[in-house]
Amino acid sequence: MKWIWIRHGETIANRTKRYCGHWDLPLLRDGEIRVQETACQWKGWVDRLVTSDLRRCMDTARIWHKRFPSASWSVRPELRELGFGEWEGLTFDEIQQQDPNGLQRWLDDPEQQSPPGGESVKQMCQRLAAWLHEERTSGKADETVAVITHGGPIRWFLSWEVRQAPHTFWEDQIPPGGWVAVEDTGRGWRVAAWSEDVKVKDDKE
């Protein structure tokens, strides 16, 4: 089984460095163009597309589907980004001004702490793990699946599932439109390829 983990293209929140979890934004035109470019860097095939239900991922999935029109398509809310609650749409500086104590608690322990009305990293990981178990149980061994999602879920998969080193969660750099391809070896996941702008910490610790 091969999976391509694809981060959605650029939005106005990415460009202006605003927290964007469940805030539902479309892609910028530049973001669409970049997704088209990085999709062409994948030289294999795609049998199936699975996407987050948020618009920026749906827009990205449509671009990939144009490249692989015979691929089936499904939408899974479990693939959403970490929910930032009351911090959605704010910059780091704005959060620091409005909720300095809450921000510091979250920075000290993002796995357990959550933004007001949002999710902790642990909560996000739990919903993703439940989805992953379902996918691995029902998926076909010889298929290639494109997973269109967000930076947080991709970091989760690489750190928790590929490296089995949760403390490396923040160490991968997956810019908007970037992708990482992995293979199930039968003994675990192996990073097989990535788009030119991605930096993956590929060693287990």
C-alpha cells in the first residue's frame, strides 16, 4: 500500500500567518498554481482520493483529481486540522495580547492543553488514529491512496506512525501544496518520496 500525504495549497491565512484550523477558507490563486505544480511531481498513479471536508482541501483534491480522473473520491472530517477554537483567524502576536496565559499553557504542553474551545494535539491524534485504523482495515494492499489534509495531520503521521517518535512532531516542514509519499513495508511505514519543497526528518529515534 502506498499513501501520498498532501497538504492543501496556500490560503490567505497561510500568507498572513494566522491560525487556521477549522476556519474554512478557499485556496489563493497562487495556491492553486502551486498545487498543480507539485501534483505533477508525483510520477506514480492514484487509485483513490481521501480528503478533509474543509474547502482548502476540497479545492486541492479537485486539482489532483483532474490529474487522476479515474480515482475514486471520499470526504472524511477526521482529517481536519487541529481546531484552534477562539484563536482561529488570529496571529501569534494577537493571541499573545488577548490570552497570554492560555497561550503559554498551550506552548508548554500542546499535547494535553487546548486553545479555548479548540483541541489538544492528543485529541487530534486520537481522531486521526481511529480513521487510520479503519483505512488500514478496509484498504487494498496494492492501491495508492492520496490523502489531502493539513500540516498537523501530516506531522502526526510522520512522527507517530512512521518514526514512532511523537516528540519529533514539529520537526517536519510541509509547506502548502507539498506532499510526502510513504509505503507500507509490512513491518511499518517507509518514506519513499516527497515534493521538492518538503523537508522530512526520516530517521527513527
